[in-house]
Amino acid sequence: MATRDKSDVIAQGGTLLFLLIAGHFLGDFGLQSDTMAREKSRHSTTPLQKSVPWYWWLSAHTLIHGGIVTLLTGSGLLGMIEVGIHAIADWLKCENRTTLLQDQILHLLTKLGFWLWLLQTM
């Protein structure tokens, strides 16, 4: 097995971190509609909740994030971990237990953790 040049690992690692962060913002702000953002909360009282309950909206949103992580990292395990952590973080935000800033920091720390773990395998 050939050894990899350290600068190559750093460059690839930096690209991956950028893509994980960009992917997060794409999923949370670009791909999440206003309807999804509102309906993923169990506190939503719109008529839509009668036909599509909040947990379907939250599941759809978190699966999008898990898919992005899986596509970027090649790891289904990290994608599944993303789904779980993202669901908990967004549920906490919908319950007003965290602020939007705290929610976003938790999401970004998750991506940083994935990146640090993956750097060890590069």
C-alpha cells in the first residue's frame, strides 16, 4: 500500500469539510421548504397535520441530511448517525429547548466530528 502525501490528505480533508458544511446549509436552507420547516414541529396546528403528521416531515428532512452525508462520505453508517442526531437537534429546536443558533452549532459540530473521524482513515 502506497503512503499518501500529507499535503494531499490535508487538501482532500479540507475539501470534504467544506462540502459537509455546504451540504448542511443546502439541506437546512436550500432544500427545506417553509412548509417542511413549519410542519416538522409537533406544535404545528395547520390542517396539513391531519393528513401528514409532524414526524413524517421531520423524518423526510433528516433523511435528506443523511443522504447528503452518505453521498459525500461514502458511509451509510455516518448517514444514519446524521439522521439520528439531526432529528434530535431539530426536535429540541421545535420544542424551544434550543435556539436556532444552538441548533446550527450542534449540526456543524456533528459535521466536524464526522470529518475528524474520516481524517483518521485517509
